[in-house]
Amino acid sequence: MNCEHVKNHDNLEDILNDVPEFLSKEDWEWLVKEKFLCKEFKEEKFGRPPTVAELVFETYKEGDTIKDDAANERHAKILEIMEANPDFTALEVVEAILGEQKRGHVICFGGGLRPKDLKSSTSTKDATDANLEAQLRRSDEEKEALQQSVIELKGTVSEQAEEMANMKAEMKKLQEMFASSQNRQH
């Protein structure tokens, strides 16, 4: 609803007038003002999946802190791993703490996701990295070929400049010979 009815408009009046068919005007107004336009929603806290650290914190928090010592230690360990390895996927963070997730559901992700579902993103990342490395190698090869072409062209230009200087010198001699022969005839 946010994408279809809120982000497509520039001002509050237009947003409030674009009421989805299944909501009353009052419900839509509350949803827009209290949720879609709230600071947390705009900062996309709700627009991205939570990190493993956020999941653990939200699961075990009492008020604004985690009271259980074991959960607090787990949360601290998760934050430490995420800080040391910012490129780790959520599955890699879980596996760093709890070991490899082989079958069944992945801890912290419920029964719907299996390890193979989450690992496919890693293989895609590896494939992307390999493609980028191949492109970089091709770019380096092209750069070397272009640099060699530039060196060859500079050599050709130098040769042509030298030939031009020789031709100018010969032309000057011919002009002088012609001028002197003209002077003798008069």
C-alpha cells in the first residue's frame, strides 16, 4: 500500500484522497499519519528485513534492554561477529554462533526457510564476484592494449613530424634555387 498509495504522491492531501478500496477513509487516514509517515517507517526500519541482532534483541528484550544473561551474551556475540564481518549474510552469522545449519529450519528464521534457501544467495554472490573479476581482467587487458597503441601512435607522429621537417627544408632549398635562377635570367 505504501508503494501504490503513498510514494506515488507528493503531498499529504493527495495521499489521503487515494484511499484503497478495502479501507475506510478514517482507517486510511490513521494508517498514513500514524504509520506510513512516522519517522521509523520513513527511515525504512520497517522497509528491510531485520538483522539477526535485531531479531534476538526484539525477542528477548524487556523494556529497552535484554535482562537474560545468556540472551545478552548471545546478542553481544552476534554484534561482535557482524562488526568483524560486515559482508556476512544472516545465515553466516547464525552459523558462526550455532554451527552449520544442515536440515530442518534455520534457527532465527522459523520453519519456512531451509539452509539451502539462504545459501543460494551466497553462490549468487560468488558468481557475481567471479564476473566482476573477469570484467576487471578484461578491462586491464584492454587498457594495456590501448596504452601500446598510444605508444605506437606517438612513434608514428614523431616520424611524420621529422619527415615534414625534412620536406620543408627541401622545399626551402627548391624555392631558393628557383629564386636564384629567376634573378639570373633578368
